[in-house]
Amino acid sequence: MPRNAYTNAPEQHPNMILGSLQLLFWLFFHPSAWENHLKRINYSALWKLRIQAFLVLPVLANSIVLAFVLWLLEVPVQTIALGVAFGLAWGVGWGVGWGVASGLEWSLGWFVWLCQVSSVASSMVLGLRFGVALSVGFGVALGVALGVGSDVGFGVALGVGFGVGFGVALGVGFGVASSVALGVALGVVITIHLWLPVLMYPFVTLWNILLYQLDKLQTATKPSFLRWHSAFWDEWHWLPLLGLDKHILLIIERNPEEGKAALNYLSTSRQRWAAQEVQIELDARGLERCTDIAAIGNTYRNLALGELNSPASFFLSCFSHISKNVEAVLKQTSSYNQCSDIKPIAERLTDLLIRHLTPGTDKYTVRFRPIAISWYKIVTNYESELTQAIDSPYIIAVPLTEQQQTFTGRTDISRRIEQLLLDRRRPPLLLYGQRRMGKTSLLNNLGRLLPSNIIPMFVDLQGPVSSASDSAGFLYNIAKSMANSAKRQSALTLPSLDRETLQDDPFTRFDEWLDRVETALQENIALLALDEFEALDDAIRKGRFDEQDVLGMLRHLIQHRPRFKIMLAGSHTIEEFQRWASYLINVQVLHISYLKEPEARQLIEQPVQDFPLRYEPKAIDRVLQLTRCHPCLVQMFCAEIVALKNEQIPSIRRLATLADVEAAIPEALSVGRLFFADIQNNQVDAAGLAILQFLAAKGEGKIVSRETILQAFPDDFDAVGLLRQRELIEEVGDGYCFQVELMRRWFARGVR
């Protein structure tokens, strides 16, 4: 920031001559600087002011003006020099002597002191200005008159001498009293400050334009020329200095500190219009920089509404009000509330555009209309975002089909299945795993996991197959499911088998149909996947189907049809169903359990292509901790996180944090109550339930020793083995704990 720039209290130059010229300049162009200079002077420093006021200042003033006038009169240079020298010498001597004799120096000191404690300084400035002007004018007039009538040199000298003495005496001495009033009246009302700005306007304008062009060529590292602009040294110029606002804006862009200082100075000057225009433009640029809804909600803090007196104030007030309303909307934590509150803001912007910012030539309309249009687009886009929820790709409690992208992983199991299918011993397979672990989803997607020469034929034994009233209906539903699956997963069309054909000797007719299926298979292998085999066992136990007919047919198919491979799927082992164990020998068990961690991470972060929701690393880790990579629980829990995020505002909707994960736990437990209730009611007995609740009450991750459990349940400790088989608890060292934290929290609910 340049020194002594943009202030009404600059420091005086230390040089006596330059400082005196500075005082003379202040006296006529910057009176506020003169007043502040007098207020800073203490009594001990009056000697310098006395010398400048009684000697240097009058001499310089009269010499400059007198020489200029004589030059205009075409007086010879030698005569001018002689007359000025003689006149100045006589005038200084007479003026100083008369001032001392009259006690003017005491008067000056007294009034300087008064200036420091009152407003007399302004009156004194005007009085001095009038006195100096009168001395110059009277001296020049007398000198010119005498010079024309007789000897120019003597007349000028006498005129200057009389003028200096009379002017200083009148301006300083008598000016403190009666000349102050006369100086104010004549100097302000009817003299220089009325006509000089008009006279100087063309020259000042050219000067200011030159400074502006020079500053445009300047680099930001060099000092600006703005401080030499007439607005900062001519305090009395009342005509608008065109281009001043543009010049200040240029400096603000390069040096904000200097630009703000210039703006503050002009805000109390006669050129305050420029400060106002600059502030309006700065506010407009701030509004223009709002490129998102958050910026709009924050911009009202930077608007200078109360400081402006302009038609633009209405528009700025409207934008400020809209900004405050947007801030209030963003503080709403519910997307529903935000959506309802954002609509009136869009309507307000529409009203502003239609009623007040219609296309026209008014400069403020031209300036603010594009801003209003931009804000309207931002607000309406945000409103649209509020209504655009994240589409949840997660499937809960329903097996995934081959069309659904969220099926993830299981490549290790599919490779093992492929290896066993190529085994010449043709052993039957059992896909074993707990409920909702993804067995059916895997069977539905075997078509894209196995080689193309293996044709999956999926049969759900829980549906119409086991519900059929007789063997014909049972076999018909099996054949129908096999044909549908082959068509869907491998595009293979199997021969048809109608119900009427099966009415006469159903198992024989079904075996004949299998002959035709083998012909259709050609060199391919058929994988007959029987899901939920426990349902068929239940139907046999109830006497709906004959055990020997059904299980004997499966055994015959395994032994005598090499192109058919049998795979059962269920949540129980063959050993738990003795009748099956006697028919199916050498069953190879394929254990399906939790997803691998990379597979679970993919299901969380990228369940489908271009999934918009992102997770913080800690949030992903927490989901893995809570679910243990259980496929059903991961799907269910992530679905609740998506639902939770859709309730949030768009600015935070697409990033899931650790806090979001924790907040989703209660709702996930509520939504998954059927899943957890099935475990509680169908997979464990009363003793097992008591042990689970006992362990759950210990807290997250707590390991309970074997001895502690044995002491608490001395007669029911055998239930621990079944709980381990159901993959509900696991052995850690010499103790046990829950495998899945969400399951622990469910069972802890029953413990209060």
C-alpha cells in the first residue's frame, strides 16, 4: 500500500520548501489534510509553521502567480526577475515585521491549539485561503496597474509587498475573527470552488484517463497510479470523474488491500458515487460466482445492502433474501422438508425475472438478469436432485437370478463343482450352508459360472414339486422346472412332457422322457440341482410320496445315467436325514458360507456398474464387521444405508460415513426380523436360544470361556455344538463368541 495514499491525514514532506508547497496545495485542494496537519502540531513545533506561514508560503504564492501574470503581459524576463526579487524581499520584510509587531505569531499558536480541540481549524483554513488569495490578487492587480502607468518593476514590487502584508495580516490575524466569516462566505460560496472544477474538468479527465491506461499496462507487482487520480487530491471537485469506478475495480482485482483503501476513502468524498458503483459491481460479481446451492446460501453475508443508495439496492435485497432462504433450506436435515421449502425459492426467482428483470437496456437489469437466470437453474437443479433418490440394487430375502447384477463372487465353489462333475465316479453333490447364505442364488447363476457344456437344470423342491398331490404331479413339475431352467440358463430346448403321459406308470414314463433328454443333450452334461431337499423329505415323511419311489429314482439316475449329475442343496447335512444317507452314497459336500472379503467389498461399493453411492473406508470396514460378509446381511444392511441416504440432503447423500452405518443398524434389525426370527424359531432349540442370549448380553466381540458357559448351562452344553454347526457362534481359543455382530444384537434385544 503506497504511503500517504487514500487518506485525509497525510504526513507533510520534511523539506521546508516542498513542505510549504504541500501546505499551499492542501490549502486550496485538500483542506482536510490541512486541518489534520494543524491538529497534529504541538506548541514546540510552531516555529516551523510560523516560518512557512509568514515567510515561505507568501513568498512562493506571490512569486508563482506574479511571474505567471507578468509573463502573460509580455514583460521582459529581466524585468520580471528584478521586480519579483525586489517585491518579494520588501514584502517578506514588511510582512514579517508587521506580523511580529502585531503579535500574530501568538495569535497563530493560540488558534493552532484551538484547532486541536474544536472545529475552528476549518474556519481558519478558509480565512487563510481567502487572505492568501486576496494578497495575491491585490498585489498582482496593483503591480500591473503601476507597471502599465509607470515603471513595471517598481509597481509590481510595491504591489507584492503591500499584497503580502495586507493578505497575511487579514488572513491570519483579522481572519481569526471577522475575516473567517468573510473568507467562508467569499471563498466557498462565490469563488474558486464553483468555477474551477468546471474549468479544469477536461484537463483532469485526460489526466485520469492517462493514469487508467498506464495501470492497465502495469503488472500486479508494481505500484499503481490510482493514488495520483484527482479524486484523491482534489477534495472540492464536485463533478463526477468518469471512469473512476472502473479504475478502482482494476486495482481491487490486482491489489485488494489498496483497492479497499481507495474505496473507503471515496465513500465519504464528493465522488462517493464511484464507491457505490464499485460496491454494486463487487456484490454482483459475488452473486455471479455462486455456482452451487451452498454458495448461494452463504453469499448474503458479503452483500453491502445498508451502505447503498441506488436502484440496485432492490435487486441486491432480493438476492440477499433468497440467499437467506436457501441457507435455511440447507439447514433442514430431511430431504422431504428441503424439497417442500425449495419450491417457493424457485417461484421467487421466477417472479423476479418476470416482473423486475425483464429484458431491457437498463444497466442494472442487464447486469442482474443473467445472475437471476443462473440462480434459477441452480435452485431447480437442486430441487430435481432432492427428488432423485439413489436406486437401490440390493435384493432382500429373494434369491438372485441370472439377470441381477448384484450376484457377486462364489467362483471358488463353482470351480469345485466343475471339478466334481468331471469325476468319473459321478458322486452326488450336496451344497450345504445356512439359510440365506446364497445357495439358491448360486444355483440360479451356475449357467454363467460353469462351462457351456454343463447345462444347469434347477428345481425348487419347496414349490409345486413337493406340494403335488401324487407322483404324476411331482414328476411333471420336476420335468417342467428342468426344461425352464435349461432354456433360461443355457438356451437348450428339452422335449416336452405332459401330465397325461405321466398318469399311466409315472416313474416309467419319466424315465423314458429322460432318454429323450439325454439325446437332446448330445455331448453336454446335465446338472440336476434340487434345491431345499428338506422340503421333499418333509413330503415323504407326511406320506405324500413313497420314499422308495422318489429316492430310488434319484439313486438309479446317479448310477445309470452318466450324463446326469445330481446336486442337492439345503441347510442340513445328509447325516441329519437318515433315509437320504442310505440311498445317496459317497455324497461330496460343498460348504457355502460367507463371502470372501473382496467379494463383500465389491457388493458394498460396486453392486452394479456406475453405482452412485460412495463409502468412507471406515464405513466399509464397519459394514464388514457387522455382517461378517454374510451375503444376505450385506444386501439387507446396504439397502438400509441407501434408504437412509435418500432421506438426507443431496450435498451429503452420495457419501456414506461411519455415522451413517451406525445409524442404519436399528432399522436393519427391524427390516431383517423375519431372517433373525427364522434362526431363533427354526434353527435352534430352547437350550441353544438361552446360550445365544447369554453370549449376546456380554457385548460386541466378547469371548465367553467354555468354563463360564458350562457353569451357566451344565445340562445344556451339548447345544453349543449345534450352534457351531449352524455357524451362529465360533470357538476362539478356550471360549466362544458370535460370528456375526448383527445376529448378536438381535439376540441381545431379548435381554434387558
